Amino acid sequence: MLRLLVTAIAPGGEIDLGAMAERLSSASVMRATLNTLVTAFFGALLALLVGAPFAIGIAMTDLPGRKTLGFLLLLPLMIAPQVMALSWLHLFGPSSTLLGAFGLAPPPGTTNPLLGRNGIILLYAIQHAPIVFITLRAGLTRVPRDLVEAARSSGSSPLHVLMTIVLPMVRPHLVAATALAFVSGVGNFGIPALLGMPVNYLTLTTLIYQRIASFGPSVLPQVAALSVLIALLALLGVLLQGLALKKVSHRFTAGIPARFTLGGYRLPLAILGWVAILFMLILPVLALVTTALIPSFGVPLNWSTLTFANFEEVLFRQASTSRAFWNSATLAGSAALILAIGSIPVAVGLERFSRLSQRILHGAIELPYALPGIVLAIACILLFLRPLPLIGSLYGTAWIILAAYLMRFFALAMKPVTTAIGQLSRDLNEAAAVSGAGPMRRLLTITGPLTAPAAIAGALLVFMSAFNELTVSALLWSSGHETLGVVLFSLEEAGLGTHAAAIAVTTIVIVVALLGVLDRLGRKLPPGVLPWR
């Protein structure tokens, strides 16, 4: 990050704030900044409107099927943004196979309604509603039942209790959830790349991509300045989130979680929740599946046209896509394995530091994950472009992508392990130490085995996040080192939408399968590691 800042303010070795200000005040940058703020802000507000009702219904009511609804609501967060954008493009486009099967597809030549600002805002809301759900649910589960029961016994209706007691108590979580959704929107690349770039609606992330793709490393001082601007916007959101959550512990003490009985509204509200999931997730995924099963755009789907040739093409015949699957699996798997092995000793080591030192070190670990991926990508280019002692230059190799993955997803691997270690009884280690066992033996025979399920869960989370990501690898890939996210984006740009849909469907199947494994593993994990349990 320091190298990024130095390149932005002192590209020639001397501080030149005037040149940086000139770069940031150009018409294209100002327009991209405004587009970024508008889409991120309104996307966050809409995500709050979508995620908050789900959080209340699942955390505080007897809504039937609430666990399944919570799990499905989280899927858009686990699926790569470019895959979600692609699914919605194929749902509402004039060549929509799904709508065409019912005679509802727009006429040929019609502009896709999702292209541009409004489509980006809508997809931000769907992609980031799970963030609101997770954050707000954490606050709602801490609202004591006795407060709600006291208000209900005084004659207050459930809605009145919700508006006057529950929501004011979780206001910090509402602010934090909105801030996190805003930060995610600021750094999102996959959605504006597919929905904005075709109509020249650029955000800061897509503007950086365009300049690097067009001019290469020669524009690094320019894109470094843009990256600093994105980082500042993101850090302001993270700071707002931190300040909001800082007030939580002073507002109330958690007791038995409150619960509302819906009575006759149970079934209608459950149907409403399933209808929302149908439109947000199921229909777009079905649009992808139907597109992947036709030979080319415009061909209606029926028994005579149904084909698996697109899957055969991208999985076995086409060298670039087969290589991308291998590259993504290898890079994501390597990052997951390294971080799973390293997270346990690091978490144990952090326990030995003072509270202040722990906060500083945890902040350093979480910074690459909190910052937008494109900022990390630019920082990695600046760091590894020039040869380093012993290893040389990593730019243009697969190693730079692996290094970026290790930096970005370290915090993701650490969270479940840190939670698990925090819940271990100190008596076990103390008894082993008294018996003469050294730190390494205690790590291998006590801490390691007990925290292994959490480390495996962290590794699966890392693999899912890295397997089809685009934001980091879009700027770091090179010929022969393409990743799935890059290839999917390239195929859609080239007009090979059926091939792109086949890749997207395959990645969704892999993600859902891994989530199933995580769910089974969740029984052995500390509470709070998996947000849907």
C-alpha cells in the first residue's frame, strides 16, 4: 500500500501533489467518481431494503423455511459478481432463452434494460443484500426477549415493538450494514464491467481496467492515483462501519433472543420471501442454464435443440477455457492450502501479543480484504513489476496472482480459526505445558487437531472466493495464466454468450457443492462461523 501511495504522489521520485490533483480532476475521472458514488450509494440503500426484511424475518420470527431462505439469500454473495451480472443479462436480453420459451422475450434489437446505471444499482442491491442480512442478523440475535415481551404485555403490536424498540436498538448495525454494502459497491468490478462498459458508463474500477488494458504499465502513476481515491472512499466506509459497531456494546446486553409469532401471516410472508428469492436468484440462474443448453443465440430451447456441446467445448475442447479451469483450481487450491496451514500458528502467535498489538496486526491482515480488489491488484503490479532479490520479477507470471490471493484472502482464512482458538479452554494447553510439552508439540497435538475443522472451513471459503474471482486477476493475468473470471468476461465480450453461460453454470454448481460441504462441516464449527446456521 505504501508503494501505491508513493507512486501516486511521487511518480518521479519527488512529491508532486499538483500532478496528482490534475490526474484526479480530469473530466473522465470526475465522471467515473460520480458514477461510482451514485451506484454504490443507491445500491447500498436498495440492499438495505432487501436484506433487512429477510434478517428480521429469519432472525426474529417463526417464518417457515427460514433457514433455507437464509441459505439461498447468501448465494448471490458467494457467486462471482460477473456471473450474477451475466445471468441477469441473459434473463432480460432480447435473446433471452428462458423468456423466449414463454413468448416473453423482448423484440430483437431491443437494448437490454439492465445496461447502464439502473442495472448496476439493481445488481449491487442483490449482490450486497446478503452483507446487510449477515450484519443486521448479528444485531437482531442480541436483542433480549424480555424487552420485547414486556412491550407486548403492555399492549404494543409487533409492528410497534419492531419500530420503537428493536430497530432503534440495532441502529448501529443498520449503519454498519449500509456502510459495508457501500464499500462493496465502490470496489465492485464484475458488475459494472458487464453492465456499464458496453454503454460507456464507467466507474473508477472499470476506468482503471480500461487504462491498464489500453496502455499497460506506462499509465501506472495515473491508475495509482485512481486506486488511492478508491481506497480512500472504501476506508471511509469501513471507518463508518467500525464507528457504528463500536456503540453496540454500550446499548444493551444480550439475553435470550427475541422472537415474534407471525400467526396467520406465516404462510403469506413465507410465500413473499420465496417469490423474492425466485426473482433474485432462481430465475437468473435458470436463464443461464437455458442459454448454456442451446447451440447459439436466437435458437429456441426444445428437445430437438437441447445440447451439452457448450459444456463439452469449454471443459474439454477449448484450450483457453480448459487451461483457465486448471489455473483457477490450482491457484485457488494453493492459496486455500497455504492459508489453512498457516492460519493456525499465526492465530496462536497473535494470542501472545498485547490487546493493542493484536488489534494492529489484525488490522494489517484485514486491510487487503477490506480494500477493493483492483486496488490490491495495482499495488501488486507496483510491488512485483521490478525484479526483487532472489525471486526476480513476478509480473506476467502466475505467481503474482497467487501472491495477491494470499494477501487478499488471509483474513477470510483467519476468521474461523481465530474464533475457534478463542473458544478453546486454556486448561488444555496449561496442563500440557506443566507436563513438559513444548509450544510446537502443543500446537501439533492439541491446538491443531481441535481447530482443524475451522481451518478447513476457512480453506473452503478461500477456495470459493478465489476460484472464479475477476477483480484481482483482471489486471494480473497474462497469456497462459488466464483465470475463469477473465475467460468468462472475454467470452461475453467476444459475443460467445453460450460458452460464457456454460462456464458460469459450472462455477455455480461447484460453489453450491462446496457450500453443501461447508454446511455439513458446520456442525463441528464454533457458532457464528457460517452465517446461515
